[in-house]
Amino acid sequence: MPTVNSLLDIMRARQGMHDDGIVRPSPSYREAVRTLVRKLTELDENEQIEVDTMEGRRPLGIYRRIETGEVLAVVDVEPDPPLEDQ
């Protein structure tokens, strides 16, 4: 299971790609990533986080603290909106 520190690195990189326009996910996905990053920064960097991908179901990621069972974020992976012609 990933630690807060390793997951935070990944999610900050994703958030950076959103902010830089490299990828353009749905607004709900962007907000879920922002929420997760904010909550992860408040935790001990060595705490373990469970990532439940709900295999076999709609693409969904549930990020949960192992110690308390608190759900930090539910990330619903929606398709990227189409790119506009430039």
C-alpha cells in the first residue's frame, strides 16, 4: 500500500498536469484530485493509504486511511472532454 508521501508525489504531478493543460479531465475529477492533495498534506507522510479501484466496476478510486478508515476522496474517472480545435 502506498504511503501518504508516495501518493502525494503522484497526485501533485497529476494536479500539475491539469493546471498546465497537459491533460484536461472532467471538473469533478480535477476537484477530487485537489481535495485528495489537500487532505494528504495534513497527514503523516509515512501513514499508509488504501486505494480501492473497484475492479470490475465503473472506473472509481476510493482513497482511505488504513488507521481510521476515513475516506479521503472518491475519484470518479470520467472520460476527458473532447479537445477543441485550435
